[in-house]
Amino acid sequence: MGGDALTMATIALAVMLALMGCFVTETSAASFVLGDTSVTYRVDGRVFHEKLTDTLYAKFSPSNPIVGEVVVFAPEKSCKLPTTPPPPPSRPKLMLADRTSNCSFTQQAYVARAYGMAGMIISDVHSQRGSVILMTTEDKALSFPSVSCTPDVSARLNLLSNDVNIRSLNVTIEPYETIDFAALTFYTRTAIFIVLCIVFVFMSSVYCQHGLRRLFCQRRIDRRVVVEQGRFNDRATQALQHMETRTYHRR
């Protein structure tokens, strides 16, 4: 019985530690999640809307949508920092960056920040699966949103951005409505952990009372029942011995 109690206590402790690791530990906020891309543009005064779903993995900080007008730079301009800082744009703008042989996406990100861009869309048209490209840099100032498009989104954005009839190509990128535990505060995650522990203890108690007690729960035996059982066994043994003695004397 002592071994069973120790086993149950060990299992309960392991479960609680796992829950604590899930809800109390800080997770990385620089994760890539699946998002939706909405495109709005004008052609001859008419406004068109398109929604590209399940086609873009994006980095959000932490989960705010990325909104802006798409701006396409020439390859030589997207790789070269301006000599004088330009005035900040009046509306949010997103740089559509293409892979070039002159510079990397990280260098283009510096250029986008220099021009006051709100973010950068990486047009990864040469990738078959649209793999996410995480810009590796130690510059803390380079922490604005960056997204990596799958080939179909990249092709559509390139087509729209190169169309001379299209004016004001706006893009809205927003993540799916999911629970981001990394964005929760420490106290919120601690409260969730405490509630889960209470629920776990309560359900374990109910399970041991009404569930498969023979398999998982320790059966509690009253001491008085053990004592009475011992006395009954002693009396039965004495009666049996007495009967054997009387039978022997009769013979």
C-alpha cells in the first residue's frame, strides 16, 4: 500500500510540474503562425477586395495585424540606404522585398526601416513550399513585423503590384484567432495553473471514489475492520482447535 501511495504521489507531482512548465514558463514571442491576407486595390475608380486564406506564415508582435500600402522598390534602391533620412510616410507602408543577388533580406529590412516602413513582405517566389525566412540580426531596432509569403501569395502580390492600372494596393495581414499563452501575464498563467491543479485534485478524488478503484486508486481499509477481522480469525482458529480436541477425546 505504501508503494502504491508513493506511485500515485509521483504521478500527481509529474503532472503538476508539466502543467507548470506549460503555463508559467515564458515562451518565445518570435514565433511564426498561420494568418490571413486581405488585399484591397483600385482599378478605374472601383475598389476590389481579395482574401487569400491559409497561404501565409507571418511573424506578429505579439499578435497585432499588419496593415499598409504595398511599396515596390527597384533592386538597386531596395539594397541601398538613403543618404539623407526621408520624411516618414503619412500612411503605413509595407515594402515588398524580392530575393536579389545584391543583398540579403536583412539588408533590405534595414532599408525598409530607413524609409519608415511599417513592415516588410518577403516575396519568396523561388521557394517551392514558401519556407519562412527569419531574419537573423543582433540589431534590436530591427524588430518590426516581417512576413514570408508562399508562392501563390507572392505571385499574386507581384502581379498586382506590377499592374499599371492598379492604384493604392493595400494589404492587411492578421493572425488566426488563437490563444497565445506567451502574451498572457505571469499572474494570469499562474492563476490558470492553480485552477488546473484544483480541478486535477478534485477529479482524482471523484475518480477514486466512483471509478476504477481496483486499477488506479488505493483502497482505504478502516483499522477497526482489520482488528475485528483478526479477532474473528483468532476465534475461528480456537473453535477449530477445540473441536479437534473434543473429537480426539471421544475416540
